[in-house]
Amino acid sequence: MTRSRRGAAAGPAASPPETDLWLESVARTAAAASRAPVDLLGEYLPMLADAAINGRRPETWELEAVQELGRQAAAQGVAARRAVDLYLSAAWRLWRELPVVVRSNDPETVRHAAEAVLRVLDDAVGVLVDGHQSERREMIRHEEALRREFVDDLLRGDADVSRMVERAEPFGIDLGKPHHVALADLRDGAGAIDRAATLLERAVVHGFGDRDVLVATKDGRVVVVVPGTPAVAPSSRRSADVGAVVHQELERLRPGERWRVAAGRAFPGAYGVARSYEEAREALAIAGRLDLDAAVVDARDLLVYRVLGRDQAAIVDLVRDVLGPLDRARGGAGVLLDTLDAYFRAGDVATGAARRLHVSVRTVTYRLSRVAQLTGHSVSRPDQRFALNAAVLGARLLEWPATPLPTEP
């Protein structure tokens, strides 16, 4: 171990070769005992020896060098506790062999040497930990930035496939396998989404294993990616139930909050995650427009709505032609449209619709009769009932009558 030349004018004369050999022996022994790289000691031991022998406090640049060693320790994956253990181990080993201590019979000399060593030890360990923490914060920020960028590209689905496969590996994602995506949306407004994602990640890993699992946040929602065929999953947690599992865990981890979870189907390949994400996102949008009661929606169950929404021109024509005459009713189409919606949701049972609407059964039957008069379509005729039901679904998707229908070209 050699002393740095920087600041040599402010320090004592260079140590003789035998002193360097002695300090190197202490450094190697401490590093072996602490299972840490010996290079992390830098010029720390000469600083201690200089303090004990000459009572010199370290220069600012010397402490900055120790701080940089703390950064190096973090970058090399050496835990702060192990780095501190290295410095403490080196200190007591050096003290045990210090000539000024071993050869002196003067208690006052020993006391002054001890005080000087402890001051340097305190200063050095403090800046070592500061450097380690500073580097760890930088590394975490960098990792978070890489994670956000990866998640955005993964869910967008338009990045280079080979590059995405390579970037996915550190996150434990095998893009050659099928994956489900579930989206959790907080229904009561803004909340601690990041905190919810952190808590949920542990539960998802426990339920689906630690491979091919990713929990993140995007656009104010929690995104959960799980394998289509998980290697580790209790029988009650099948991949097809990912939406139910996520919702159940959110209710357990975040009591008092109302969540809606949508799950896309599992698709393989690099674009499979993006496709499942789009299904889940569209399912959330449809559930919101239709004002569905369900807290968990599956994209598979909403395929009919997606079919309706694909051809907007056709669905606009259907709503205008079938339900447009309801605008002539007193108070507009809203009340009669809500009655049709409640009737279909209740399984074509007027009693169930009355309970949903908090009106009498007689009121429901009257309104349905009025719908038939205005539109020429009756819920009692199967062919006309289908047209009415499809038109009602289309109206909900178009948010009609609150939003006017697009004008005809």
C-alpha cells in the first residue's frame, strides 16, 4: 500500500517501506475477515497511523477520497454494513499493532493516540457511509428510470423486438411466453398509487412466483404483468383469475379504497404484453362508460362491446334509427334508456328492473310500453329485443344522450 502524493506538503514525511508492509498486512487481514475488497480501504490505514503517531487530523481531500471509496463500494455491490465492518476491523487490528501503543508505557501517550484514532475513525466511517448512500440513491434513480422506460416501451409494443427481449431479461420477463396484464384503477379518485404498487408486488410474487412478474404504475393506474401459465400458483389462483387475485389483494392491503381491476387475455411474444394491456385498458374504459357494477372485469367477457365499438358508423346508425325516437318523450330519452338498460341487466325481469330503478313494477311496464310506441321495437319480441339491447349497449359506449351523436356526412 502506497501513500497518495496529493497533499504531501501538508502531511508528515513518507512512511518507511517496513511501515507500508505492516499496514498492507493489516489491510489484507481485515479485508479477508470482512469479506470485502481490500481496495476499499484506500489510504485509510495510513491516515489512522498518522493520527496515532502524529495526532494529525485528515485533510478535506483525504476524507473526500474515502467518500469516493464509499461510492465505489455501492457500485460494486458491497453493502454499507460490510464496508463499515471493513473499516472497523482494520482500525482495531491497526491499533493492536501500533508501535506508539505497543512500545509506550505512558498512559497519557496511549490515551492521546486512542483519541486521535477514534476521531479519524469517526470521520472516515461517516463520509464512507455518506458516499455509499449517495451512490445507492443514484443507482436507484437510474434503475427506476430504466424500469419506467422499459415498462412504457413494453406496454406500447412498438419497440425493437430483439432489443426488448434483451432489456426484459434483467426484469425476469421471458417475452417468448404468454403473459396476462391486469390494470387496477382507483375508483375514488387520486391515491397513493406508487405505495399500492409496492405492496401489491409482494403479494403478486407470492401468488405467481418471481419470474415473468412485473408490477409498475402508468397513467395513474397499477399495471400487473403475470405469466399466462405460472409455475408457482395455488389452485385457487389460476392465471385466468389474475383480475380477481389483484382485486382481492388490493382490498386486503388497502382497506377502505374502492378499486376496479380489468384483466386482458394472455398472448405470447414481445407484442403479447402490449396486446393484453390494450385489452385491459379498453375493458376499463368500457366498464366506466357502461357504469358496470362489477369490481373485476375480464376482457374476454367484454368482447361483444369491443365488436360494437369497432364500427362506430354502424353503431351510430343503430342508435339513431332504433333509439333516436326516444328524444320525443317528455324529458328526453334518458329515463326510457335507463329503464331499458335496467331491464336488460335484470335478465328481462320487470321486478328486478324496478328494484334497480327504485320505482314500481307498473312504472317499468309503462315505460317499456312507451318505448315500443315511440320506436316500434318491443322487448317482448326476440328480434326486436336484440336490436334494442344492442342499441342500448351502443348508446352507453357513445355516452348518448349526454353526448350528441355524430352528424351524418
